[in-house]
Amino acid sequence: MRIVKYILKRLLHSILVLLGLSILVFIIARVVPGDPARMALGPRAPEEVVENFREELHLNDPIYIQYYHWIKGAVRGDFGYSILTKRSVTSDIKDFFPATLELMLLTGVIMSIFGILLGIASARNANKWPDNVVRVFSYLGVCTPAYVFAILFLLIFGYLLNILPTIGRLSPAIDQPPTVTGLMTIDSLIAGNFRAFGDALKHLIMPSFALALGPMAQEARITRSSMADNLQRDFIALERTQAIPERTIMSKYLLRISVIPTVSVLGLDFASQLGWAFLVELIFNWPGLSRYGIQVILNKDLNGIIAVIMVIGVMFLVVNIIVDIIVSLLDPRIRLGAERSA
Amino acid sequence: MKKKLLDIQNLEVGFTVYGGYLRVLNGVYFDMVEGEKVGLVGETGCGKTTTAKSILKILPVPPARTTCGTIFFKGKNILTMSKNEIRNIHSHEISMIFQDLTAALNPVFTIGDQLMTAIKYSNFRYGMSKREVRKKAIQALKEVQLPDAERILENYPVQLSGGMRQRICIAMALATRSTLLVADEPTTSLDVTIQDQVLRLLGALIQEKDTSTILITHSLGLVREWTQRVYVMYAGVMVETANTAELFKNPLHPYTKGLMAAVPKLTGEGIAAGIEGRIPDYLHPPSGCRFNPRCPEAMDICKKEKPPYFDCGDSHKTACFLYRD
Amino acid sequence: MRIATTAAEKPLAPGIRERIRKGWYTFSQNPLSVVGAVIIFLVVFIAFFAPFISPYPEHAGNFVDFDNASQPPGKTHLFGTDVFGRDILTRVFFGFRLSLIMGVVVISLTAPVGVTLGLIAGYKKNTWVETLIMRITDIFVAVPPLILALAVAAILTPNIFNSMMAVSLMWWPWYCRMVYGIASSLKNEFYIQSAEVTGASTLHILFREILPNCYGPVFTKVSLDMGWVILLASALSFVGLGAQPPTPDLGTMVADGGKYMPDQWWIAVFPAIAIMFVVFGFNVMGDGIRDMLEVEKG
């Protein structure tokens, strides 16, 4: 029951925040000099057509009216018309979102699981060579932007070694499986098409690792220091005096409390990767929401920009709520409120 | 003649840290027989906890190093025991109560989980069923006078007060029916009003189960009330040991004398005196007797040689050249 | 009963010099932090004296020399030349200059604003002021910083100044939140309440009582942030929204060089390594500063 109340509270808060965000972006977007209608129709279009179009887009109305129209549409799922793709933004989003979702899902899985595993390996071999390797990696990983990793991967695996494909989600030679979820990998599995599955996976590896390496390094570092800290604590010593097998102490008692700080950071890290995805999708020509986002940004397609930001905001929100729930499940101190004084 | 339970000889333990090597324990001697309640007194930082952890072999071994000495428990040297033998010791023979309450219990697991796990592994040779373990857990909680034991099993440490948490730690330590209990400052982090309660409880339980106990504390008052024999520790060495009554009547070592004098007397004779100086830097400890920089009666030989124990009467020994008779 | 054993102790009143010495000792304990400090010192030095120590200072501007274009790294050009014949080493040096300037500008703008707002919001807890400020920060942090920065930068004309503005707009909420956390937890401390009771003005309380407690975390954040801001700015210029050609900007150089991979790899790789270098330095030095401040506290 408590959890449901918590989720509802968060949702309400988030909706308000998203609303505020939309207003903010809307205001910023309308500040742009330039004429979206003219830009959409091109320099050769006759003035009356452009003027008509301007009326259609409500560009001559005061800004709050424009916002009103936008909200009316947005609530129905209609985000307006994209001057870039010349069709409704909603269908653009429907087309491109699954690709980004697939990419971010894999990225999230890699960065959390590998990050924690690396951190554990590092802590268990403290000050020996695996630990030092992981520590060097974590320092470098954190300060390297994802796009640098992307370019490096492209160079090494794509061109030099030529073992991984460099563009898109599926090789041209392979038939695309029928769209069920929009996630190429899942759809291939559903269709039983293992060739497509393997191919889709090969396409996914480079971009997701490029995005995942940075946070993975961060998670490893946090996990390691958290484990090292907790190993010193009295409760671990106590558990040893109680003859609990070392394996149980490590895998149960130490692990759960040590991953809490890591999981808390996961949400933020995931969010920042959503940002870097914009560049990585561009580099790999990944037909996702982020690449679309970059394109609408560079082309000042206002409807597109606002819609993309909203969608990303929602993604971020959902991830945060999930992460918060997991953390409060793991850590009773948070669940049960403030500590009573000793 | 009761059997010797624990016999520590010339224990030297150090820690490798960033700046060098901390030579903490510099030849510790300690012994006790079954059924005894022995106090270990000293100021913070003198090595009491390190000694305790050495006995239980839970020192973090990479930074910590035992360079010399033996710890005989029931005739076998703990320091050379195999892992299995140590496990045996832990589950049946020795248990420990820790000082820092907020850290002694794992915050993300229920009391029940931790208590029942402790009980389960204390009797791992006999393999109890889950129901039996739970029954024992509830019984243990009742022994420490915790009400509503069933509910407490489901609680997390954060939901309980300090006094309750300490009782649970006591319950965990005593539920295993160990031969020896090492209590490291069991009431230091509690409110004064609770301290007495918990101590009485602990005292009663030890009495009832006839558990040999090492009571580690910096409080002379506790020692006077609860122990039969006392070791006074300073900077990694035992400077004096005697039966409790004898120690208070006739302290010999200058440090012990200083400690006694530092306690404010109820008769209100002026302000309690302190001892000049601070505990030594373990990176560069003073040569000879480690107390010599602060000792009001230091002699030349004190700076050069480490004083051995000198017998001064019935079980009364002190490591001070003043008593070189 | 406690034993008073150290009654006659020296009174503790560490002077500034002592604190600096102690601080440096802690800082230098971790060799990595020292490496970071050295790196940053190097970068600052290079940035400062770029025109004087670069081998070909003219190459930082509008310069073409197609005879020497796309030379691999060699004796005359340590990092090689780009497609316009410009020496990459020189441009990296000037690139450092730009990055540092951007970092300093952005942080000088965002830190004071963010910190002040955080102080106010934390102190005036449970009033409309707090709600307003924190809701606004919530809006800004609901989206990954890069995205909003991209959007803002795209809407304005692409140049260095505007990209700095875009990043600044995204950055201040993080300072605000951090200081808000500290201020609201301190609000109920006794010395704050006693200051209130004796009639201290709000301004005094905010800046003379609460603010000193924030110096440590803020300073640590500033040193770590320099790295992040440089990273963000490089991302903006990577997509063309930052410095415009021919200004040498590390991000732009990576983007431009990306086109010529893998054959003329040096055009992109060296600027990329330069970015990593400077960010690494700030990260590691920031960690050291954090450790140093923690030891001082404890």
C-alpha cells in the first residue's frame, strides 16, 4: 500500500514538473528568431501560402494561446506537425522511439550489471592487479565522453578489424522481422528468426557499450569503495564471530548493503546517458529518438524539439521512480523514515 | 584449581598504514581461568579493541600483522589454527559484543534474519530445523527482557532504540552458549539511564550461565563493580594486573595511580587531576617503557629498556622498573 | 565515570598556514590527486601561454596551407596537421585555452547564482519561496543537462558565447540543490537559532553563518565541475553548436576529424585525448580536494 501511495505522489509531482518543463521549453522555443512557416515551406513558396500556414500553426497568436493549442493537442497525443519530416510529430516519435528504447535498455543493463560485477571483483581483489586495472579503467571511463568511445569503437571494431557493423540496426541483407514490440532483438526472437536476432545484437553492441562504459566505470568505483568501506564495519566482524560462512557473508550480507549507493546513482547516470545518446545515435546513424532529436534541434523544428524533450523527460521520470523503488526496497532505513535516537 | 581458559603471551600486532607501520600491541600478556570475570581497562586508543579482535581473529589481515606471540585458548594456539578450527571456536566457544551500536547490526536485514542466522551457525554441527531456530531466537530475546519478541524479529535495526539494539547484541552473543564472552565497551554508546539497566542485565545473565567474560572498558567504576580481576592497559602493553579489590586499594604502576587520581571523588576533594601528555604516536613509539614520557617517576632505565612483569604479591603484577625488587 | 587523562592539552587554534600545510599533506597522500594537480597546472600553463609556446601560433586562426595538409605526426608537426594544413598541436593548445575559459565563465556564472538560490531556499524552508525555487530546479533537472543545453544552443545562433549561456542555464540547478540540502539541514542548528534570536538579519545568517559550511562541498564540486562543463561544451561543439570555424575548439576538432577516420586518425584522436586529459585531471584533483576537505572536517 505504501508503495502505491509513493508512486502516486511521485507521478503527481512529475506531471507538474513535466508541465513546467513544457512551458519552459515552449517559451524558449518561441523566442527563436526566424519564421518556422517559411522554413517549412521553403523560400520559393508564395507569401499567401506561407501566411495561411502561419495561421494554421497559430504563429500569429499570443504565446499563451499557442501554448493552449499545443497542450490541447499534446493531451490527445498530437504533438503537431514536424517541418523537418513533413508529417505529424507523433508518428515520428512512434517510429523512432523503439530504437532508442532498445538501445537504452541494453545500455542500462550493461552499465548496472557489469558495473556492479566489476566493482565486486575489484573489492574482492583489493590492491591486487584486477583491482588496479579496474581502478584505472574507472578513472578513464568517467572522463571520456561517450562520443569519443563511439568514435574509437567505430575505428577499431568497425573499420580496422571490421567485425562489427557501423550503421543502423540491421544489415540490409537481412529481412526485418514483423514489428511486435519495436525492439529488433525481441521481435526477431518472437518470430524465431535467429539470424536477424544475431544481426540486430551485433548492431547494438557498439553504440550501447559506447554509452555504457562511462557509467559502468562510475558504478564500479562506487561499488568498490562501498564494499571496501562496509568490510570494515563492525557488523561484518560480528558476522564472522558468529561462524557464518565467508561466502554467505560476502554474497548476502555485504552485497546488499554495498550496492545501495550504486543503485541510487544509476538513475542519474542513466539520465546523463540519455543526453549523450544524442551524439552516439548520430555517429552510428541509429534511427532513434535521439538522432531525430538532434535533427529537429539543428533544424529548429519547434514541435519536434518540444515533443522529444517531453518524451525524454518521461523516460527519465520512469527510470527515476523505478530506481527509487528499488533503493527503498533494498534499504529499510529509507523505507521506514528517520532513525529513532539511540 | 580451575583450568586456564585463555592465555596470551607476548602478543605483538601492528598495522601497515599510508605513513608507515603502527606498532600497536607491544607484547601483551593476558590470562584467565574458566568462570572468571576479568576487566580490561585503558583509555581510548590503547589497543583494547585490537586485543579483543585478535582473540577472535577478526582483525583485517592485510593492514594488520601479528608479528609475534601466542594466544592459547583451551590449550590450543588460536593464531595457528586452521580455518575450520576457528569456525568451531566462533560458533561454540567465543562470542563478542561490539562497542559501536549503530554499526554492530547490519542495517538492511531484519533482526530475525541476523539473530536466527547467528543461532543457526552456532549449532551448525547439529543442524536445527527452521522452527527450532526461531524458537531459540524468541527465547533468547525473552532472556534479555525484550517485550514482544515476535514483532522484534520482523523489525529492522533502524526501528529500535539503542538500548534494545544492545540487548539484541547481548542476546546474539549469549544465545550461542559460548564459553567466553568478550564485551567491548558494551554500554559506552548508550544513554546513562539505560547503561545501568543493560549492565545489570548483562551481569545477571553472565552470572546465570557462568560465562567467562572479558569486560573491556575505559570506566574504572564499571570494572570495580563487575569484575574479579583487572588488567590495566596502556599504549599496547599491560602495565598492571591484580584482583579488582587489591588494584583499587593498592595501585602500583604510575599510570594506574594517575587513572585513579583522575576519577572525581564523591567526597569532593578538589578537581580531579589529569595525566600530562597524550597517548604515544604508534608510528614512532617511545623506546623503553611506552609510558616514560608522561610518567612522573620516570628513571633513566625506563627510556632504554622495556620493563618486564614484576611480581608484587598475590596475582598482582606490574610492568614498572620502580618495583624491581 | 570517565577518566580525564589528558587534562593539560595544548589549546587547538590552527592558523591558516597550518591548515594549508595539513591540507597539502592529506592531498599529497594520494599520488593520483597529485598527478591531477600537476595535469591541471600544466593545462593552465599551456592555456595561458598558448600564443608563446605553440610552435605555429598562426595556425590557430584563419590559416591554410594545402601543401602541408593531412601530415601524419612527425618531427615538424608533433600531432600532425589537419586537412587545412594547420598544426594540430598548436590548435590543441589553443583549444585548452577555450575550454578553460568556458569552464571558468560557466562556473563563475552558475555557482554564485545556484548557491545563493540554494541558501535562500534551504533557509526559508516551508515557505512559498522554497517551493518556488525548488520546483523551478526540479524542472531543469527533469531532463538530462545535455539535451536542454543542446536545445537552447540550437535556438540561439551557434557561437561560443551562446553555448556558454546554454550550459550555464543547465548548470545552476545542481549548485542550488546541493546548497539547499546543506542549508536546510543546518537550519535547525543552535547557532542559527541563536543568531536569529539576537536579531541578525537574514542576509547575515545566510552568508556569514550557513555559507561557510558550504565552502567545502561547493569547492569540491567546482573542481569536479570544470571537467564536466568542458565535456558538455565539447559535446555542443561536436554537433556544431559551439565555437565556429576557424576557432580551435576541442569538440569541433573531434567532430571534424571524425570524418577522416580511420586514415587520418590523428586529426580526431589527439583532440579527443586532450579532452580526456583535462577532464581526467579535474576529476582526479577534485577527488583529492574532496578527501582533503573530509579529513579537515573529521
